[in-house]
Amino acid sequence: MVGLNIVSKLNSISVVIPTLNEEAELPETIRRARTIAEVSEIIVADGGSTDGTRAIAFEAGCIVVESEAGRGKQLRAGSERATGDVVLLLHADTWLPVDAGRAALALLNRSGVVAGGFWKRFRKGAPIAMRGARVKCWLLLRVSGYVFGDQGFFLRRETLREIGGVPPVPLMEELELCKRLRAMGRIELADATVITSWRKFAKHGVLRTYLLMWRVLRAYRRGVPVEKLERVYREGR
């Protein structure tokens, strides 16, 4: 298959972070990404922040790309500037461990693997109801074939180009990527764990957030258009 014909050794990773008023989260996310030897560049794709997000990114030596707001559109714009062998799509509130680069490259060098994500756990203070994130990551991939964006998502830059780039959709861009990539090979989890924020759960409530996510995912799997899902998601928050 097309994506499996790439045999060149992978060495470098471009991290692409979509942002919109992320001045509180971005510094630590960048700092941790900088500790990874395989990361050759960090690209911040900003959707029109009105706080200090872009200034923080510039001062940290990141490449800053301005884009129309919307995570899919921002990730697409940022990844188009990437020069690394691998593109890693990362939420602004997800922290990479120092071994993330090694684990990602090792996974992509396995036969038949076209993309991957990381195991995840939530930051300290998360409610008991949110425990078991690792098990949920495994179940999501094995049952549905998906990796959520807050796990980090990575693939060869050439493979991303071959499938037409990140889909510029308003919602579910990582699931759209998974759908396209599963036709080319396997998606697996790398041997590293990211730490992600649980701020949306704190803001909207744990049960309410999980129910909304389940509702939207179920509708997506039934083939409901992404544009309609965006309305469902925003109205349910």
C-alpha cells in the first residue's frame, strides 16, 4: 500500500500545536516538547489569539503560523509548514514525556504501522471517575480504531501528504485522519504516556462531558456530517 512503501530512516519530528488564547498552558507544553531530542521544530498554528499566546510562541523560538480558527484548519496550516520526517499533532494542554520522540519513531519503523498516538493520563487532581485513562485509550483503539487528539497523534510527513493533509473540518479531525489511515495500515499506541489537562471536564462536569463525547462519537460512527456534529457538540457544552 502507498503509505507502507516509505522505508527511509526516520530521525526528526515536527510538533504542531493549534492555539487559541493558550497563554496559560502553552509555556509548559513547549518546554516539555523542547526536552525531546528528536523534536526538530515546534510549529504553533494560531487561530486568532487575543492574549499573549503568539508572543510566548515567538519568544520560545517556535514557528508561528496564523490560520482561520478551527483545530482542523489550524493543524492543516501548521503541518503544511513542517519539515520533519514525522509530524506530531499536539493539543496545547497535553504534555509530552522526554521519551516520546524515541517511542514515536520506533513505532513508525514497525512493519505495517502508518500512524500512532500515546497512552495518556490526566493531571493530578482529576476526579476518581476519570481514572483508567490508559484502559480507555486501549479500548478506543481496539474497538473503534481511533486515537483522540489529546493523546497526541503522529505519522510520517510523507504519509500525511499522500492522504491530502489534515482534514480542515470543524470537529473530529483526528478521527477523520484515523479513518483515512486505516485503509493504508495499522494505527498503534507508542510506548510512552502523555499527561493531559482535564479542564474541559472541570468546566462542564465529568459525567456531562463523557456523555456528550459518547453522543458525538456515536453519531459520527453512524455517518452524521461533521458540520452537524459541531452544532451538537457546542450546544451540549
